[in-house]
Amino acid sequence: MKRQTEMSRESRTLPRSRPALRLSLPMLTLILTLAANFAARADDYRPVADRAAFEQLYRQKMSEVKTLEADFVQEKEITLLTRKLVTEGQMKYGGDKRLRIEYFEPNPFVFSMLGNRTTIKDGGARRTVSGKGRGAALQIARLTAASVNGTIFDMDDFAVAVSENADSYLVALAPKSKTLKEYYSEILIRLSKAAFRTEELRLIEVSGDKTIMRFKNIRTNNELPDKAFLVD
């Protein structure tokens, strides 16, 4: 009996855990609030209110671009690799089927389209390819040209959706053709509202791999002769 009384007294003197629980609740609330705010900032795009007006503005702005040059950084995210593959390069667009995309490092690579001739130089090997191919280089070239010349809404093999936030427009392309669906689940093009220029091109493959090109130092309407698109 005496032992039970002592145990009862000891139990009454043990520190309670409830204050610790009260301290954790504000912390949990803060974490959830921050997470919600972050998610809202990361996904704050909404459909454009007037799609027809946007397309008209888009075509008008792109018609003012006769030539375009830009540097870019490309990231390749491969699901089987833990690190991203990062390359740097330069893109030149001259209208009328003139486009050149060159990767400087770490592996030199050149894609050139001049008229009806498409040339690829991979390292020291150069070859002519079909303009009907579906490879990543050809798709990047095709989409880059379409985003610059304003014909992106005329591409029959994609369903196009447009959304916006305070700073940019997001053009989402969903493949419709069976061939493209085998490679890509979605393609995203982000345009700045201030300059109405493509800032980012993102190709999301069915496998989960991603190719992301971010453009910078964009220059427009400088003279670009045909020799600027040739492959040495």
C-alpha cells in the first residue's frame, strides 16, 4: 500500500507532455502555410481571358522579328541519372527556313537548317538529315522557329493551351499525332510579357526525361547573311 502511494505521488510529479504539443502546433501550422504559399507561387498560371486577342497579339509581335540571336543554357534531366546534363550554346534565327543551333560545351554539336537543307554536325562528323524526323534536335528546331515566327498556333499535330501569370505567358502543347505521343507527353513554351520573347522551352518526354532550354541575351533584327547558318 505504501509502495502504491509513493508511485502515485511520483506519477503526479512527472512532467506533462502537453506543453510540448502546444509548442509543435504553431510550428506545424507555419510549415503548412509556407508549403501552401510556395505551391501557389509555383502554380499561379491561369487560362488567358481572351484567347483570340492573345493569338492576334502574338502574331503581331512575332511578325516584327525578322532575325533573332540568343545564348542559351540547356538542362537534360534523365530519370536514370541523379545529376543534370548541362550544355551551353547559341541560337540564330533568320526567317525563311534559316535556323542554326550550336552547342559549345561540353560536347560540340551543330544543327543547321538553310532552305530545304538540314545539316547536323556531331563532334567531327557531319551529315544531312530529313526534315521530317522526330528526333530531339529536329523538334527543338521546329518549335523554336514556330515560337519566333508566330506559327505555333498553326501546328496541326499539337493541341495548344495558353495560360498566364503576372510576368509571363505559358503555351502548353499536347501532342495529337500517334508518332509524337510516343516521344512527348507535353511541351511548354514560356514567354515574357515585358519583351514578348521566348524565355524557356521545355520538352517533357513520355519516359519522364526533360529537356529545358533557357534563353538569354536575346538580340533581334540584326543582319544575318546565309553564311551565318552554314556548318563548317
